[in-house]
Amino acid sequence: MTNGPGAGIPAVSTAILAMSRHLEVRDVLKTIVASARELLDAEYAALGVPDDHGGFAQFVVDGVSAEQWKAIGPLPRQHGILAAMLHSATPERLADVRKDPRFGGWPAAHPDMSDFLGLPIADGDEILGALFLANKRCPEPRPARADGCRFTEDDERLLGILAQHAAIALTNARLYERSRELTIAGERARLAHELHDAVSQKLFSLRLTAQAATALVDRDAARAKDALHQVTALAAEAADELRAAVIELRPAALDEDGLVATLRSQVQVLDRAHSARVTFAAQGVRALPSAQEEAMLRVAQEALHNALRHSGATRVEVTLTRAGQGARLRVADDGRGFDTGAVRRAGRHLGLVSMHDRAGGVGGTLTVESEPGKGTAVEMEVPGG
């Protein structure tokens, strides 16, 4: 397949077409790995997308069964040869990966690998992931490794072509998913606004009708009774709309993925949507009771909204850390800040009352530190359960 300078080009074209058919990032990753393994006739192929914590946000393999993968255990860390590919644009082609000084071994259930070919998938200066293959297949009966039955320069060249197009396909898929996330976020905001308006109108009507009933009690008991029935109906309608708002706007991802993953996802969306740099970090956080997780998420959302809409911040940092059996959330920005005392005296609360209520409602505490010109930090702590 790779014996001459033009060999394998039709197969590369087929692989590129296959990658371009998918819009979901996970599907693109799977297609890249499967295409690379088939193109270079390797036993194993994998692609790792790094996270910001020394591990991998996604790791896709081909040639390893589901049972084998489960037995291997947790995802690998960014070390050794994997780290080398993630921190430089240099391909790695090794006759025996086990003899490389950077090789750190692998789990007991990991398949045995020898010859190795890997290179980064990069978009400009940004390394999107590391693509690597192992164990070049040889004709049967398999000759000795010394006869050259291993990855070649032509293999490296073909994989480089594939990686260039893989970067395009992966970038396009990421943009598609980000666009969809922003669309969903915008739709949720629109729905929240509409529900807020509808409930406000109901409450306004409720107040006027109650005032009318009060005025009629002494003069016309029958009309007052009708007005009170109307008050009951309006209150029921308002309650139904509020309940619908809660159900509609509760983030399903919180139930499915937990607080850490949900916060990370929302911060990533905000970072892309705003000019300010928005970051997230979590350390040692355990799962919390669902009410506490939702309260922390809502406080984070309110604090982020204030920072991004009102503070003029250029950087907002969200951190979630373990605190005893519970957790501590901190949202800090470098914006213009404010005089907390003056805000309270003026009756402007910037959502502070709501955040305090949410924290107190789940047994937690909330503190707000801010000074004009020195940014703002909102901190919430819950005891866990």
C-alpha cells in the first residue's frame, strides 16, 4: 500500500470523504482513527484529545475490543511519548516503542505493541490531539521485525496528509457543536424572557383583581366573591407557568453529567460567546445532593451573568473545590467592582438576594467581596450530604 510516492493516495481521498460526512466531534474522531488504521494497515490506532488537567478529554481507539478497553482501565495521562506529541509538532516513528527511554509501560490488560507511528493533529499552532498507530501488519507468515516490516517514511507521509485533513474535519465539527450550543443557550434565554413576561403579566392582573375584590367586599359581596374566584384562577395559572419554567429551564446535563461537567461545558460556551476570557477549574469535588448541585449551578450562572454583562471584566475565573464533605464555588472577575454597601442602600441587588436565598436554601453560605476598581468575587460553600 505504501511502496511508492503515489501509493495510498486514493485511500487517503476515501478517508477524507469519510471524515467530511460527520458533524459530531465523537463521530469525526472515530472516523479519523478507523481511517488511519486501515490506511496504514496497522493492528491498533488511537486518538487522544487533551484536556487542561494532564489527561484526555476524549480518547478513541480502534482495534481494541470493548471488553479489552474496559479491562485496560482509566484513560492514559499525558506523559511519555503521548506528551511529546501534544507539546510539539514532531512526528514519532519508532521501531520498538518499548525501548524508547520515554516509555513508561502500560496496564496489564493492554495489548502488546512494538513498532509505533504517531503525530499531532494541529490547527495552526494549536494541537487538537495526538494520533498514533502500532504494530504494522505483515504478510503471512509474519517475517522477523528486522526485515523492515514496520512503519516507513511513506506511511509517515500518508498519515501526515490524513492528519492535515483531520484537523479541518475536527475543527469544523467543533464549530458545529459550538454553534448548536450557542443556539440552545440563546433559545433558553429567549424562553426564560417570555416566561418571565407572561408570569409578570399574570401577577399584575392578580394584584389588580385582588384590589378590586377588597373594594367590593362591603358594597357587593357577590361581585367580590366572583373576583376572589378570579384571583384563585389567576394564581393557579401563574403557578403552572412558573412550574413549567422550572421544568423547561432546569439543565438536563446536570442530572446526566453532574455539576463539574455541566459547569465546564457552560463556561466553555460563555468563553466562546464573550470577549472576556472565562476559565474553569475543579479539584477533588465529590458528587453532591441534587438540590445543592442545582443551587451551586444557579449561583454560578447569576455571578457569571453579572461579571460578563455589567462588570467590564476581561477575565472571569470559575473554580470548584472540595471543602470537607461539601464543595466551594468561587466566581472571580477583574472588572470594575462595586461598593457592596452602597448597592444595598440603593436597593440594587444584582441578583445578590437570589444567590443568598439559593445558598441558604440548601444549607450553604454565600459571600460577596467587591470594591470599586478591584473586581468582584462571589463564593458559595455547601456542606455536602
